Amino acid sequence: MIKLLIADDEALVCIGLQSMLKWEEYNIEIVGIAHNGAQAEEMIESLRPDIVITDIKMPVKTGLEVADAVRKKQGRLPLFIILTSFEEFEYAKSAIELQAVDYLVKLELTPQMLTASILKAISRLEEYKSLEKNSSDSAHRSDLQGHREKFFTRLLNNLFDNKNQYLLQLKDLEIELAQPAYVVSTCRILGPTSVPPRGDKLVALCTSTVQMAKETLAQAGACHVISLDMRNFAVVLPVAGADPACWTPEIGKLMAHMTSVLHNYFNVTVIGSVGYAVEDPYLLRDSYESARRAMPEAVREQSFVFYSPETHAREEHPLFDFSESRQDIRRAFEEMDTRALYAIITRMIEDFDSRPELVVPAMDAACNVLYMATSLLADGKNMVEQIFGDEPEGYRAIYQQHTMEGIVDWLIRFRDGSCELLSTRRQSYKEQLVKNVQSYIKRNLDSKLSLNQVADVFSFSPNYLSHLFSKTAGINFVDYITETKIAAAKDMMLRGEGRVYEISQKLGYESAFYFSKVFKKVEGISPREFMQQVEGAGGE
């Protein structure tokens, strides 16, 4: 129900407002009566009403002072209807400035006038709640899509510590991977020459191209498109089975259709390669690697090609074995350990420098580092773009390198630039990581939320997450979850959202007894005593 608070120092006025309308017909519950401004402000803080009818002239604080203080603290809710005995312009002007729903004169007040004012408040309340819901839903969808892209980037680049970590994120992000088999295609956007090699036009072109690719490929069913960088994206496609004979013709037609649509809309050429099928989605990294092995042929042919074990498995120079360095680089990025990052990339440079026969694996290693930076760092793409700010192609200049000297120069610049930038933003980045964890906790208060489970979701070690959280948030990880859950429980009790056992279930507690024990430890009183206090305050 809509919660209404009445604030007036005249008892007869309060009684009259309570009896003037049949409030239940408007789905309104009167949750409290305040007799001075300070009491009204306290009750608004504790009871969280949706609408407040308040007199202007009250002891301690005026109704306008209360409305002003609450508006600054809580935003546009609750809505205020201002009531006064004084029909003066200045009062009305102040009420308008405070965005009051209406301004009513006591001596002229009738049930019809109060009804009109209440209906106006209900209409505005519904409008605000609709806007907040749409904004919240939109933000959640955008946030969820971003986390899903990072999930696939981790999966394709073998960045999960173990399969259990992968399964936890799969469930948490509500990703469906239940088809018989899957293949990965790597795609590259070429041209057109009319668009500058960098800048807003290129960003708009590539972003629109990838979005159109998503829409075009939707006909393939549960496919997933993952942006790797500005001009490169990967596609995870469901297929009927592991045997290429049962899916190659269909996937070939689908990719040809996609390239045709993208060319017609944006005048771009899209080339790419398709890896072999895997029945276990956890092994999509293998399909992705086989697609990358076939990519040089796609570049030569300027078309789409399929991985062939006979042709591509016997490459003269195998792809760089990134397995040993991958976890170290990931840890360096996540912990903002610039000394470790510098040392790792330096070793890579030393392995490749002056060895022109290793151009292919060197290019592969550089691209892996790039993918990890753009996917693991919250502002990764902007950071690497800043590092290569004076290059016509920005950080995408790596794709134009064909010599070992060019690749090594790119790696040196990336190493020096990323270490410099990360050292300056280390604290703010850690704060953002903790905010992301806190946001996740608040969205999942109905779960048990152990340290190990949350650490797996964010691909941290439990020890690192515990240390990071305590140092950055200033509170122990477990204590934060407890305090957040108890705060949510109090809000539920204030809103009358169920009995103690129901609230304990909604917050993921094993039993009402354990919930009551935790609540009393935090608040000093039991949940039942708290609810009795709330009911007593509401009846005053």
C-alpha cells in the first residue's frame, strides 16, 4: 500500500484528515502522525512514507524546513502536500520551489479538494516509480551485458582458474549454454577508406557494425557476440554436433549472410575464421584457438575460412604458449601490481627480440596481452587508447605490424604506458572493484554469499578479495554482508513485508533462529522487539 504520514500540531486537524477520506479506497495506509517538525523528520526517516501531508506552521521546525531537509537527503520521494492556515503568495512560492504536489488552505479544505490533491500525488508517485524502474532495469541490463562479455572473454582466453569458477559465473549471469556443441568464429572489420583510421567516426562505425552483427546472427539461436577490440569481435555459435559435416554448410551460409548485410549497411568488409566444434562449452577456448590459427589464411584470402586440422595444425610456427604467463598477467592487472606486469612483459620481449622467425607467436602474445587489458581492467580500452594516442590506428596499430621490430616496439610502449597509468590510478581502481563487489552483494541478498563464492564470481582468490575489501572499504567482508542484510531486514520490517521467518528466508538465512541471533548481535534487540517498536511508533 501507499504509505501516508500526517504532520500537524493541531490534534483536531490530524483527526479531521484521518476521517475526511476512506483512505483504503485509494490503497493508502496512514503510517504515522507527527505533531512537530522534528518528529515529522524523524518519522519520515524511519517509516519511509510515500506521501506527507504537513502543516507549514509547526513547533521546532516548519513544514517547509522539513520538506527542504528531506528533499536534500532523500531526493524526490516522499511527495509533500503543504497545508496551512495562511493564504499568502510567499508560502505558495516556497512550496512550489520544493516541488510540493499541492498547496492547500485549511479553512477552504473539502473532501473533494483533498481527493484531487491525493490523486495528483498518486499519479506523480506512479510516474516516478515507473521512471526509476525503467532506469534501474536499463542500467541492470547494460551492466549484465557487460559482465557477460567479460565472462566470454575470460572463457575464450582461458582465464578461469578452474571449472567450478566458470560454472558459478555461468549461473550467476544466467547464461544458457545447453546446445549439443558450439563453435567460435573470429571476425575482423576492414574499411571503408572513407572513414578516418581513428576518432569518433571509427568508433561509431565499428560499434554499429558489431551491433548489426548481433541482430543478424540472432536467427542462429543462442549465439553470443563478444567485442575483442574496435575492429575485432568473436562469435560463439550453437551447432548440431561435433562433426563438421553436420554444421559447416549452415554456418558458412550464416556468416556469408552476415557479411553481406554488414557490407550493404556500412560499406565494410568483414573477414574471419571458424574453429572446430566442442561439445563442452568450457572448452570453447580450444575452438577459439583453432579459429585464430586459421585467421592468417582469412587475411590472405580476404574471406571467411574454416579451420582444417590438415592445413592449420601444422603451422610452421605454433601460436605462443600463453598458459604460463596468463595467470600472472591477470593477477598483475587485478592487483594493479605494476612491478610484476613490467617484469612479465619484459620477459616476453626478451624471448622474441631479434628472432624474426617468431613473428606469428609474437603477434599472438601481443594480442593476448591486449585482450586481457581491455577485458580485465574497468577502463581498459580507454587506457590503452591513451597509451597509443598519437598512432593513427591507436592501440589497434598492433594489427598493422608485420615485423618483429614493430611488435616489440608496440609491446615496449604498452608495458611502459600501462605501468605508468596503472600506478597513478591504483587506489581509485581498487575502490571501483570494491564498489562492484558491494553492488553484487546488494543484488544477491537472498543468497548465502560466502567469501569463496563471491571471490569466484569476480575471479579473485578469497585471500585477495578479503584483504582488498577490508583495506579499501574499511570493514571486514563478512561484517559488511551482515550489516547490509540486517539493514535490508529493518527496511522490510518498516514496510511490513512479512514475519520474522519470512524475512529471514528472503535474506538467505538458514533459519529464523540464526537470523534472530545475528539481528540481536547487530542491533541489540531481537527482530520481534524491533517490530514491536515499529508498530508502537506507528500507533502513536
